[in-house]
Amino acid sequence: MMAKRGVIVSYETIRNWSQKFGGIYAKRLRSRSKRSNDHWHLDEVYLSINGKAHYLWRAVDQDGEVLDILVQPRRNKRAAMKFFRKLLKNLQYIPRVIITDKLRSYAAAKAEIMPEVKHIQGKGANNRAENSHQPTRERERRMRGFKSAGHAQRFLASYSVIASFFRPSRHLLAAKNYREIMRRRFIEWSEVVNSDFTFQ
């Protein structure tokens, strides 16, 4: 679109724009997350960053849309508690149900932070969260890995939320419904990017 208007933009400029505005847009999308999304599907996946082990923690709602992510060097109880606190702070509501694999860290952290929340555990129970890792793996390969944990966190925090916003579960939708959802989302996206910036 910009080339059509005679504006030539380098890859570096686009990268700088992404770094500057991506986090702002993702935060605004998260703030619009419906509180009716009362099921959180959680999962963690291994990342190698400069030869060191890290874990990408991810939460998605019952529709498969990414709620938030966190890159950490551990996947113990302390790491799970940190992720829960981040979710609660950013989303400003408590889910009715969380769905995870059998990693014990989830149950231990939930017992302290969200004891009243129902917890479903089991192999394959959180397929929605596991499937949402696939676009990240594709992007990771294209980028030939991440330079640092901070780089991974900054990029994925924006990319995961924005990419899932524009990728509804198309295989579950009739063509007419899909077109209507995308029409509404482009309207919402326009509101997100055109509102006055508030840097915090």
C-alpha cells in the first residue's frame, strides 16, 4: 500500500516501527479481551536462546486467541506463579477454569494464587495452547532464533497477541461467518491503532 503511494520503506524501518508500536497495540488488544473468556488454556514450550534453555509460557482463551506470554529460564512453581500474576494483572479478571498438562508447577501455583479456580489437568487437555505454539515456531525459524530472552519476550508478547487476533479458528467457521468476524476485527484494529497513544 505504501509503495503504491510512492513511499519506500526499508526492512529496518518496519522493524523499528514494530518494536516501537507493537507492544502498545498488543496491550490495547489484551485490554479489550472479553471477560466471558473464562477458560484459560496454559502451556509451556522449550526455547533455545544462545544455547541456553528457556521456556515460553503461553495462555490462550477457549477460542484459541492468545491472552499473554512470558519467556522464563525455568518451569517450576515460582515461574508458574510469575506467569499467573502477569495474566491477572494484565487481564484484570479471574478465570473460572484453567486447563493445563500434567506439569505439577501449575497445580502448586494455582493453589496459592487462584485456589477457587477449577483446574483440569491431563495429557492433551490443553491442545488449544499447544497448537498456538506452531506460528511461533515458524516465526522462530524464519528469524533464525532469538538474540536474547529479552528480545524473545518483546517480540513474542506483541506478535503472539496480534497474529492470533487476525487468525480466528477458520476451520471451525463457515465462510460467511469468517468474513464477518474479519470485517469486525479490521474495524477494531483501526480503533486500536488510531486512538491517542498513552505511553506507560
